[in-house]
Amino acid sequence: MKLTRKSLAVKLSKIIGFRQSDIGLEQYMTDSEIAADVLWHAYQKGDIQDKTVADFGAGTGILGIGALLLGAKKVFFVEMDEPTIAILKENLEGFENHIILCANVNDFFQDVDTILQNPPFGTKTKHADRAFIMKAITVAKVVYSFHKTTTTEYIRNLVNQYDFETTMQMDFSFPIKKSMPQHKKKVVKIEVSCLRFEHK
Ligand code: SAH
């Protein structure tokens, strides 16, 4: 059966999320509808099918699994948190063409076609997302990267200095379920954007 954007979103909604969020690592799962929007766009751009993809800070795998569902040749899942890797493995049962690396993204040295990443936004560790970007642009020519909308201007300028241009920005309101003690509301929303940047 050929996948549609809708059936992709339904499949992604079944992926198991984090059991308990780790504040220091800023673990938030990407909402399945948002992941489907970005993945579908990437698929239509020709960045997924038959491509080698890496999912940086893979978490429980939603972005990389979406890539596998859309026909990626191979997906590297790079995640440094061991308890999260256990859930990721569960989510990947039955899938082929993937490699799970329990590692810091800084230690990834494989050239790939496309990076998908929803990195920590740097709320807890300053510039955490900057390290992801700097690594991504050294190993791939096309990068899809989520950031706080307020920081996108900074990111655009940053990648521009390294001969990457931002070719797309999708803006979302990110629903974050109450998972941390300091959250008072059940669901908080933050403005998040996904940027696509490509080597010039
Ligand atoms: N990509 C997933 C998870 C996003 S949360 C999703 O979209 O749902 C960010 C993830 O990055 C967390 O799982 C966290 O453990 C991981 N992480 C944070 N810093 C990392 C680093 N330096 N190297 C590898 N993984 C990292």
C-alpha cells in the first residue's frame, strides 16, 4: 500500500514516547502530525526515498521511523540516553535498514544524504542545538532541523556562514504535555519552526 501523508501520521501516532522526560537532555517527543508534515515535505523534495538518513538526538525514533516508512535506504539513529535507546529498540521492532548508535552526535562521523533532527533547544544547556547544527552540516548536504521560532534568524545566519542556505521554514505551535514538575498547565505550547538548509 502506498503511504499517504495521513496514513503516515496515523502510523507515527502509535510510536511509544519517553517514559519520563529528562530535563537536562530536554527530551520532548515531536508531535506526530508535525513530524508527518515535515517528513512529507522532505519526501516530496526527494530527500528521503533511497537516501541515507541520520536522525540526530533520535529519542524514541519518530523522525527516523518516518523516514524508514517513506523508503529511506538506511537510517542511523543517534541517541546518547540509554533508557531512551531501549524504547527506540521497541519502536523499531520489525523494521530493517537501520543502525542504532548509543552515542553523542559529536562522535558521529558518517557521511549521509539527509539529517533529521529535533535537538534540545538549548534551554537547559546553552547552545545545545548549535552543536547539533555544526555536526549536521559537516556530514550532510541537506538538514531538517527544529528550533525555537525566536532563534531562527540566528540559525539562518549561522548556517549561511558555512555556505548553507535556508530553503524552507515551517512554523508550528508545539504541544508539550505536562511531563515535568515545573509545568503548571496540562499542555503548554511553544512556537517552534523546522528549517531546511542545503549546501549552496
Ligand atoms: N528526535 C526525537 C527526540 C527529541 S528530544 C523526537 O523528535 O521526538 C532530543 C533528544 O536528543 C533526547 O532524546 C536527548 O536524549 C537527545 N540528546 C540530547 N543531546 C544529545 C547529544 N549530544 N547526542 C545525542 N543525543 C542527544
